[in-house]
Amino acid sequence: MDQQHEDQDVFDANIPEEGPTAPPPGWLEDIAGYQGHKGDADDPVYPPPPAYTPQPQEDRSTAVPDVRVPSVSEDVARDALLRFVQSKWTYSSKPARNLTFKELRPVTVYRYRLETYTETRTSAWHFEPYKGQTVDGPQYGMSPPPWDVPVTLPQRFTDTVEKTRVPHSSFIKLCHKCSGCGRTRCMVCHGRGTKRCTFCHGSGRAHKKRCTSCHGRGRKRCISCHGHGYKTCSVCHGCQNLLHFIQLTVTWKNNVADFIPDRQPDFPDKKFEKVTGDPFFVDESLLVYPIQGFPDQEICDVSRQLINDHLSRFSATCRILQQRQTVELVPLTHAFCSYSGKDFSFFVYGVENKVFTSKYPSACAIL
């Protein structure tokens, strides 16, 4: 019986085994300017040196105008505290409605921000099943270098990714996975279409009776290939040929660095990240020059430090398209008040008038 079933273990030798999913080394042609590119973000196509080296324009005015520190009224501070209390379900709004203000102390908070808008390009070979689509190959000319491929610039200071085919880089080759057959041998049944019955171990009988699982045949149809012994090639989807081309990935990124001097120890600086301020100074150019003459010298020092850092980080691997530096005045008011004879305080911050307090009076909790 075993020999009878073993004779059924045959397969079509014309159906190839599965090849590699990716093209093997040397499978693709070299195109000038694109050798060895893998498309990794860590392996960018270095931009060519510019015709001239742009320098920050030192003679441009970077002096910051005088500004008035904003403050809030008692009504605004009370309304802000009420909104804050309503977001805390364990707090009562009674103290916020009946507190007595003792002092509203505005605090000067500057936020410096540097934005460096860059463009990065990477390239890598890609392929798709060939179904008769147009082939833009070398017969139409040489492929332009990576940084000469035309793309449409997006709105400045917005993160965008665009993928495009490099002109004249396409060509057709037989599928490397199925060798152009369009199908590959089933790896589950090794191309036989059937598998040994696991219930009777191929004998056709179980418990001295005819096996009910394989009906005495000793083998069962392979459920992976439905008994065909082969599968449609997963790479070319049965088309037999692949269209290879170089795909260029262009990444525009707005690289942002923020700095706020730590001037208020009782207020966590991270709270400023979620609010906006008044950008009373905006300086935009291809390359900006460090701020000079600002009342807070730390802002001047940080401006120079961050600009130098961005130039060293991005000028080699990216193309710097534009820079913008701003100084915002972020509203911050320290409100001192009392309720039921007990003193407490809270902060109103940001244009949104958000509230932070480290300790709301215990008498406010709902019991």
C-alpha cells in the first residue's frame, strides 16, 4: 500500500521552485548616478555643491522691537480658572466663582523658534508586474541625476513626501522569482498537489479500517495550492515579466527648534509646548543671521547656537531651501488669590488662556 501511494509523489519538473523575492545581485543594470542606492533614509543622495555658498546676511536688520508684556484682567483670569475646574470632575467651581484676587503679576516669557526647511532625496530600484504599460527606457535618453529630476515644490515649511519615477530608467526583465514561468512550485506539497494523510500516516487504514480522513487513499489534496502543485507567482502575479524602474523619494521637512528661557521655577516649561504666543518678530531668508541686540541676551546666544547647529546638521545631506526665526511673547500671568481665608495661586498662560495650578485648595474637592 505504501509503495502504491509513494508512486503518486510526482511533480511537474517544468514548474520552477521559488526564487528570491528581491532581485539577486547583478540582476539589474547600472545607471549613472544611481549605483548602489538602496532608498534608505540613512543613505540620502548628497546634493551637489551650490554654484555659490550662501551666507547669512549680516547687514539685514535683526534687531527686535520693544514689546509690552501682556496681562489679563480679573474677569479673564476667573473665567479661565472656571474652564479649568470644569475639566476636573473632582473639583467644585464654587471657590473659582467666589475667590478674592490679591495680585495679578504678568511674567515676561520669550520663545525663540528656528525653522530650517530642507529637501532630501533618496533613490532605489522598484518593480511591478508588466501588463503592457508604457516603458520609459534608456532609448529615450539618459536618466537625469537625482537632483536634476524635476518635482513640484510644496508650500514652504510643510512636511511633504513625493515619490516619482526617474525618467528613462525603466526596462523589462523576466521575473526573477518564477524565472518567467508565471507560477512557482508549491512549497507545502513540493509540487505534488497532495500530502501524506496525517491521520493514517499514508497507509490508507486506521484502527484496522479504511481511513475516513483520506478515504483509503493515504494522501489528501494540498489545501495550500488546492491540489494544483503550483501557485501563481507572488511577485509577477502570473505576468511572467517585471517592469523595473528607479523610484526617487523626495522628502521636504520643516526642522524646528524651540527655546524658552527658564525664568519661572514654579511653572513647568513643557506647558508652553501646547499653547501659542504672539510672534512679534519674524525673520525669514535662505539663511538667517543670529539675532542681535535683544534685551534678553540668552535669546541672542541661543539664536547663534541653533543656527550654527542647523547649518552643520543639514547642509551636507540636505538642500536648505529656507530658514525662518521668530520670537514670540507667550502670555503668562501669576494670579495670587484667597478663598475661605486660605491663600493659593494659579497661572494663566498662552493666547488660549490655559490654567496651571500645582495645588487647588482641598476644600474645593467634591466629597
